[in-house]
Amino acid sequence: MTYHYEINDNTDKYVFAPKRKRKVPYHNGRYLVDIEFSSLGTAEKLFRLSRGEKPQCKPRTIKINKNKIYHYVNGEMDIVFEKLSDQVKGYKHRQELESHKRYGKCHEMSISLLGSLKEAHVLTGYISIEDEDILHSVVEYEKDGKTKIIDYTKNLIMDEEDYVGLTNFRIFQKISRKDFLKDRKILKKYFNNLSSRAYLCFRDEIMNELKRKEKVLKLK
């Protein structure tokens, strides 16, 4: 089945998925919200709490070891994750990752992260937050024999299996670093103003159409 997605690049509104049956995330997906709070700086955490946004779990359920590896423990569940900001060297980017400034940048920053990874993919799909499906992009890569997910806007690095379980992430587009580097040259020539969101959602349709009309474009 092919889905068509409405993308509005002139607003900050989320784009919602077509209604369809979906799996239930771990504990309704609330624990990823809890984990996100562990990634916040003190000032941002206080700001969030002042707006009435409170963690769903007690702080003691998130533990950290000397190597800055976090464990989200709840009953028999023990999910290991890292903060992306702990892996970033530049102060400017680290500061952004630990503040609200990282929000709303999942598409463009997922593409940007491809430049620092030799073998990686940008995955675009829908995650579940409470009762809503929200358009989202993350980076997939391999480390120590495991498939990892980097979520820029949540400042997280986590095993893909756990990430999917927490968010009910459903992928409809997967773009490799190799394909992106090829596409970038063509897009720069014909679609220099194409947004990251539109590219990640419609990459296959765009590139197939360009290939089909290659002769016409060359004449121009």
C-alpha cells in the first residue's frame, strides 16, 4: 500500500499519519518522555516543569555509570541509552542539545549527522506520543554489532529495538548516506530550495521523477 503525505513547510505544526491500527508502545510510550527529562539541563528542566510538564516516573528509575551510560530501570525492564550531547565535542552543539533549541530540527539535523558517520541511514516515519502519530526523523547506524538510533530532538542514542518499542516508530522512508551524497549534487542543481522534510518524505518520488525527465532537464 502506498501512502501520500501532506507536508506543510511553512508552519511548525506536526504532520499526522493516516489512521490505521498500530502496536502499543512500551507502557504507552510515556517512558521516552521520562528519559527525555534526564537529557535536559537544569534550567530547561525547570522551564518545562513551570509549564506543568512533569516526568511520569521518579528520578531514581534513571541511573548513570562512570562512563556516562544511562540505565532506565523499571521492574524487569532495563533500557540502556546515552545522551548525544555527551558524544559531541563542539560546545555550541552540546549547548543546543541540552536546551529547548533542539526541538523541531529532527529532519535537518538527522541529515547533518550523516556527515559524521561512515555508514548510516536517515529513517523517517511516525512515532506515537500519547494518542497521536507524529512525523519524525532519526539516524540509524551500527556500533559494536548492534543497530543504534540517534534521536537529535530527544538527545538520545539507544538500541533500535528499544527505541521502536518505546515510540512505536513506523518507517516509511530509509535513505543511506551514500544515496544522500549522490542526491545532493542533483538536488543542488534542480531543487536548491527543497526542504529537508520534503526530501526525507518524498525522496524516492522526487529522484524517480528526475530520472524519468532527465533528458528534458538537460535540454534546459
